[in-house]
Amino acid sequence: MNTFFIYLAEANLYLLLFAAMYYIWLRRQKNFNANRAVILGSLTVPFLLPLLPAGSYPEAAAEISGIFQVNLPAFVVGSSAEFRTASSGSGVFSLVQIIYFGGASVTGLLFLRQLYHTLRRAASGRTSHEGITEVTLEDDARPASFFNVLFMPKNVNAENAPFIRAHELVHIREWHSLDLILSEVVKILCWFNPAAYYLRRAAETNHEFRADALTADDDNQTYSKVLIGEALGVNHSLVGHHFNKSNLLKMRIEMLTKKQRGRSILRYALLIPFTAAAIFIHGCVENEAEAPAQSKSDSSPTEMQVMMVDGVPPIPQTGEDGIYTIVEQMPEYPGGESELMAFLGENIKYPAGAKADGEEGTVFITFTITADGLVENPKALGSDKGRIDQRLETEALKVIGSMPQWTPGQQDGKNVAVRYNLPVRFKLKD
């Protein structure tokens, strides 16, 4: 779940950047098809960027005593709140989950309610020879469309009806409703992000500009009068495009008469370096975040899995005692690295006597995962200070020796014993 929220945070950052880019550079441009492509990209690319590989990461294998051994992330034991384990912070994190999923649920239910109302209205329509489902509205609703459904009020002005129908048919033929559904999904996922709401409005506004341009057919004066005549009253109970959105009236008339500048292509060309910059930011974010959560581990090297160097996996090696240090399939703690850190956080306690005496430092522990997945022979290799308080060393050895059974490592399809190193840092509040 933590991984999901990290992904979501990064995606929302990109969503905000892309929305700002569209607002600053493109919202007044008359290349409506190009604008549509940019808006759709702004709604999708932010969710794809965090999934891209982010280049090289810190190497996981460290050379010790002439051979490779795998270093697990350093685990920090501290007395201050900044070194709380994942389990002790689970209450706050659970609150964040409740707020997020609660907001997403409310936003989703509101959309489903609106969609249900639209589909219920659509079910009462009749199909014309053009394959368009026409629904005659008896109340004070205004013209609208949703996919191949055309909603027309019974009391629509007869002189304006041809323009209104032509306008809504543009939305239907060009599948503008798909864009709205996509933007609604993004709004549900990112209900707290104003960029999601802006892009939803930007998509609908661009659709209206496009339909206006095709419907007016160079008779801008007559069509503008139709817009003004239909500008009173809007029923928003339907999902889809509404012909007479009065809040867009001024912008729609301005866009009808606006002349397109010849150099507008340069604005779209700026999308290339902008997207490249977003990818670069993603690489920087990923490289910074590749180390495990810093609330309990430092920025030392760092992955449980052995990384390839220059595209070539490390050669399996054994120590002098015949125990492997690198194998094809490394051992795995039940639930992965995050669960290992949670276990250490729940069980390693700062010895009271050592804390009172101000003792701190890092204990380097080596241990073996046997071919049966059992933890054996935990030993202290030393300390970063040359000496370490025996109470700290004893606590680290006790907990590491009590770890549950791992999934054993494999070499040539057979379970084998593998040695690991684990730094445990005892640090008092500064």
C-alpha cells in the first residue's frame, strides 16, 4: 500500500505539471485536435511515467574480504520519534488511507449517480436512421449529448434546432464522451488534486470550441446569435456535453472570431523538452527513493536483490567455508524487504542501560540462510567505531537469530546456504 501512495504522489505531481503546461501555453490555441491530444496525454502520461525504469541504481553487492557479499539496508534503532518503525506509524498511515479512499469513494459515487441518471434518460429514447438515439426531454433541461445519445428538449427553438443538432452531432461523431469518461476516472483517483478538475473542464471546453467551429461553418455572426439565444439555464444532471453552458459563452464567441497565429506550432514543439524534463525528474526521484524508507534505514547501499553490473549478473561465489554469497536466486524474507524491516522494528529494542550511558554506534552482523531457509550462525563483524557496547551487540544478535524461516536461495535449481550482512545502527536523539 505504501508503494501505491508513492506512485500516486508522483503521478499527481506530473498531473499538476502537465495541467499547468496546458493552461500557460495551449488553452487559447485554435488547433483543437492537437489540444485534444495534449489533454488526453496530460490525463494518461502522468500515470505512466512512474512506471518507467529510472536508469542505474546503487550496486547491492559490496566487496568484503576479497569476495562479494550482499549487504541488506542498515536498520536504525533510535529513541526519538524520527526513528519510529513502520508499524508504529501505521496509525497515521491508516488515517491517510481512510481519507484518500473515502474521498475517492464519494467522488466515484457522485459520478455513478450522474451516469445512472443519464443512462436512465437514454433508455427512454428512440433510434433514428443515423444510428443516433434521440431522447426528448419534457422538463426544463437543455440540449446535450453522451456517446450516441442526443438529448433535445421538447420546447427547443425551431430556428436554433438545426444548429444545436449539428453541434451535438460533432460531439457524437468524434467520440468526445470518451475523453470525459477518462477525465472522470482521473478525477476519482486524484480527487484532491485541482489539476484533475481543471483538465476535466479543459477537455469539455475544447470539445465545445471544436463543435462550434465545425457548426458555424464561417457564419460566425449567425451562430453567435444562436449561442446567446440558448444561453439561459443549464441542467447539469446529465453526464455529457451541454450546448448552452452559459459560463463558457464569452469564451466560445471569442474563439469563433479569433485568428490563429502561424507560429502556434512552436508552442506544441515545446512539449518535447517538457516531456523530456518530466522523464528526467522521474529518474531523479526514483534514484533518490530507491533506498528503503529512511525512517528506519539509512542511505547506505541497499537492495536485498543482487543488481546486474553493465547488464551482466554477478557470478555466483562462495566463501572459504563453502557457503554462497551470491546465487542465481537470492533468499527472500517472508513478505519481502519491507516486512523484514517491520520485524526488526517491532523486536529490536534500545537497551535501557546502553541508552542511559549514551552508547551508540553501528553493529555489523553476518548470518547464514540455510538450504532449509533457517537463520543460522549470526555473528558480529565489528563496529563503525572500532568497538561497540556489548549490550547493543547482544540485542542485535538476539533478534536477528530469532527471525522466521526465509525462502531459501537457489543455485542450479537446488536450495543452497547463503550468507548476508546486516548493519544495525543504534542512534540516540541528537
